[in-house]
Amino acid sequence: ETGVTQTPRHLVMGMTNKKSLKCEQHLGHNAMYWYKQSAKKPLELMFVYNFKEQTENNSVPSRFSPECPNSSHLFLHLHTLQPEDSALYLCASSQEASGGANEQYFGPGTRLTVT
Amino acid sequence: AQSVSQHNHHVILSEAASLELGCNYSYGGTVNLFWYVQYPGQHLQLLLKYFSGDPLVKGIKGFEAEFIKSKFSFNLRKPSVQWSDTAEYFCAVNSFSNTGKLIFGQGTTLQVKP
């Protein structure tokens, strides 16, 4: 059973809606990540937070807005999305965000459909 | 830019056949290497990892992978696959110069026929 939970598991939203994805990790980790998984494409890293500070923004459009209020919680706020943003959004955590022994643990993902 | 290439996109095997999935990466420095697996309807799980030491690493469920530095490769192997190995397999790399950034390959779908 995963120590990383994500809600909701499925989300359908219109292009003018505002919604948020939530991620929570119960592993005592200090780093959290958002990834986008689209069909037939590699997982794309979106954001990295290390000790609540954003350390990586992989050129993500501003319609995606992350928030990390503490080391256990990570949000992805969504507004005015496009149909091509439909994908599986994965959250992950690790002990810390470093280039060393950085094993990441993944949540089950939120399947997002933008209509 | 760093990249990871998985040569096989879709592999179909019969039970008891041997498996080898290719993974090559482009980065000249020190790296950490991972294989993740995603079973149908489940989340991504770590299968095995290489940080340092013996280049032949063993993971869960009888999987192993060999790091060949000169070939920039980290191929995944299993001598005899089972129907339950049907899943998608992802190779990933991060480097010591990265702030935790994992670079993933595009994945290989393995279908094992009973």
C-alpha cells in the first residue's frame, strides 16, 4: 500500500473551471514532486519542492499553480486549462530532493479530463 | 539535455520466456539509475535501483539489471517471466548535479501470455 495518497482519483473539468489536486505523504519525507503522465510520452517532471521550497519549475504554464504548505502536503491548483492538459497527474515524495540516493515514492495519480 | 531511451515500446512474451528490456541514457557524469513498474490499475513502484558498487543489481520479483557504464546502459532482465509480470516498465535516471530531478524513459509495455 502506498504511503502517498492523492485526491481526487478522477476529475473532469471545463476549461473555465478552477480545481485543485491534493497530495499527502505519510513517509516523513521532505521533498515532493508533481509529474504529468500523458499517453505515449515519458513522465514529465513539473515541480519539485524541497523542505517546502520550490526548487524546480520545469517550464510549466502558469495555469498550473503548485502549493506546498508543509512537507506532508502538496497541491496543484488548476485554472483555465486546455484539453491537451488532460493526463494522469502523479505526485511523488522522497527523503529530500538531491542528486544522491533519491528514491521516489509515487501516489496513484489523478486522472484529469479537460472538456 | 539529459534523456533516457527505452528501445522496446511493446513486448509480448509467453510465460517462462526470458526478458530483457533495454535502457540507455545520455549523461556523462555520475548517475543513479532506477527501474519502476506500473501494474494495471496500480501506482508506480520501484523495482530496483543502482547507486554505486556492484553493477549487477537485484530487485523484487526476480528482476535484475546491469549497469554498463561504457555503454550508458541499464538493461532490465528476468530469466522466466510470469503472467503477473504484465505491466508497464519505466527506466529513470538522476544525476548528482540535479536537484532530485528524475528523467524517465517513455516506458515499455510488457504483455505476458499465459
